[in-house]
Amino acid sequence: MKRFEVANVNCANCAKTIKNALSEKYGVIDVDLSVTPRIVSVDIKQERVNEFMQELDELGFDVIKEL
């Protein structure tokens, strides 16, 4: 499981946008709205991390760092 601190995730609609756009390609995505910055978790292999982070960025959600 990979976890990322992500900026610009402000509400449940933001989380839904991420899940709808990326879950078909990456599987189950969890967005923890109870912490700031928000934590996005997804079960992907290391070689797909950069691709996933780039796609989040294209959606307008900046990855602060991988945890």
C-alpha cells in the first residue's frame, strides 16, 4: 500500500473526483479526509508511483510527498 500527502483535497467531492478518475486504472483508492494534508492510499507497485502522482497532478491535486 502506497500513501501520499496530497494538497487541494478539500471535501468529499474532491475525494470522489480522485476515485472516479483513477480507480479503474489503479484499483481501490482511499482518501482520508480526517487529516490535513489529506492522505491518499492506493495499492500499487513502486514502478507505477510516478504515473499515479502525475495523474493526480493533472486532476489538480498536488502530491506533497510519498509517505
